[in-house]
Amino acid sequence: MKKKSLVRFADSNLKRAFQGLEHSSAENQRLYRFINRAFDDFEENAFCGIQIPKKLIPKDCVKKYGIDNCWKYNLPGGVEANLLCCRFRGNNFNKPCP
């Protein structure tokens, strides 16, 4: 099942940190490109990635951000990091979570 979505940042500090990667070291620029690719994938299909069981979503994140679903996205290219995108109650879009 595919569903288009919008990707937005959960908080402005996270957004600034992400934007800072673009004009940083070559390794960070590579990470920036991979994360952008993941955002494109999530915008094309809101259900891409591996869904995290609701009971494993931290309760403080549910309370603070109003999260109702999360997906783990493995970044390509051997990057030892994962991206976590969450759907927030009442919104029809995904946000990278802090």
C-alpha cells in the first residue's frame, strides 16, 4: 500500500542541525544527501521503512509530540545511522523525530 505524505521537522533545532550538514564535511554532506533521499521516499510512500510497534514508541515522545506511528528507515551506502519518521495525530504528514 502506498500513500503520499509531506515531510516536516518536529522541531526547529533538528531542522537547523540537518541544514548544517549540507555545508559541512564531505561525510556530513553525504549523510545530508541520504537523508534527503529518505525524505523523498517518505513523501512518495508514507509507509516505507519498518514500522515500530506502538508499545516501543517512548511515552514521553507520544506526549510531547503527539506521535501515533513511527517507521525506521535504514539509510543507504553503509551509513551507520537510521532515520526515524513519525506520524503525528491529527496531521497527514510524517516528521523526522528527534
